[in-house]
Amino acid sequence: MKRVLILTLVVATLAISALSLTSCGVAKALEEQFNVVFMNEGEIVASDTVTQFKNVLAPDIDEAYIPEGYKFYGWTTLSLDEIDPAAPNFKSTLVGGGKMLHFTDVKGYEVNKTVILNAVIIDSSLVPKEYHYVVLAWYDKVATSGISEQQMVQLESKLKAYLKAEGVSDEDIATIVIRGYTGNVGPSCGQIMADEDVDIMLGWGSADNVTSTGGMKQEMLLETVAYQVTYNDTVKNRTIHRLTESDSVIKVMAWLQTEDCTSIFN
């Protein structure tokens, strides 16, 4: 009886293994795959494959290929003469937001299982700047900055209440952007520079840190203020950096240093 039971278990195990292998084989057979080729001015920059289960990180363009005054915005399935940088939907023409590409981003654009993506390098002065009362970037790396998403939700509520009491219009308040940046100092500062719309940085390190490690130019930092944040009963010495000089930005910068705001973090 015992030998029969063991034999039965062996047979069952083999059957399950065979079924698992068959399922994997079927899934693999059903998995669609496209070749993605990244082109710039007729030259191949990079290529990769994308499937339902494998994304592709879009490459950057070397600065040497970007003329002065121009900016690399990302990748598109369109030809460059089809792109209107002044159009409201300009950025929607970028595949995957110009960064991580998913299978659904390129599905439907393939020809013979290959998708061609063209680099979008445009005179940045042709792209209209979207109006924001202020764009506040915060360092979304709590172990380093000591700042959590919950605290930033509270900050946003308090800031809007303050501005409303100061007579700022509902229309202006509605344009406020509070955006978290993750990753180490270098990549996070690099993304801020790429976005080109941040007015204030909250939670990063000193000016030396964001310039030497972050790659930002010293002249970008119009004002730098030391800022203490308490995290796990430990005081972290962080910084606020102001990058622009409109009246609205200066007003918000001043409020960030008031007890109404600092009490959120201490």
C-alpha cells in the first residue's frame, strides 16, 4: 500500500510539472513581441524588444547631438514634420511619456513586427510654457529627506488655505503643482532640470550637494535656505532651493519658512 501511494505521488508530481511546462510554452507562444528601433535623423540610436511582460527603457540623446536652445523631449511614432510643438496635445504625441515604453504604447504602430520611434528634438522656445502659480518639487525619498507623502498632503492643504486667505484667486490656486521626485540626488535633480518648470525644491541637501552630485548649475539656485525636518526622532538638516523669482514663488518660499508650515515636519 505504501509503495502504491509513493508511485501515485510521483505520477501526480510529473503530471503537474508537465502541465506547468505546457502552460509556460503556451504563454510564450501567445506572447507578442515587437522590435523597437530608436532613430535620430535617420541613424539608429538603440534597439530593443518589447512584449506584454517586458517594458523598454527609452534611451537619452547625447548632448552633442542637441543644438543650443533645443531640447530632447522624448520619442514619437510620428515623423518630425507631423509634430506641432505649439499644439496643446504636443506631449501626448510622445510615446510612453518619453521614458518607459510599454507594449500598449507601441501596439498598432508596428510594421512587420517592428516599431520605428523618432527622437523629438525641438527648439524649446516653440513649446508654450504651461502656467502654474507655483511648482513645488519635494524629495520623495523619506529615509533621506525625512518627508512623507502624508506630510505633503497636509502641506498642500495648508498652503492653499493660506493663499486663499491672502486673496489669491481660486483659478491661480487650482494651477499649483506639488510633485514628488524619487531616486538618488543625481537622477532626481536631472529630472527636475529636464522638466524645466520647477520653482522650488524642498528636502534636498545643500547647494554643494545638488550642484556637485545633482549636476545643477550654481546660477540656477537663486535662494537657498536651511530647513530642519524631524524623522524618527532625529533631526535632518535639509534645504529649500528657489529656482525662479516670480512674486507668487517668492510668496510661497516665504510661507514654507513659517511655523504654519515647519510644524508639519517637526
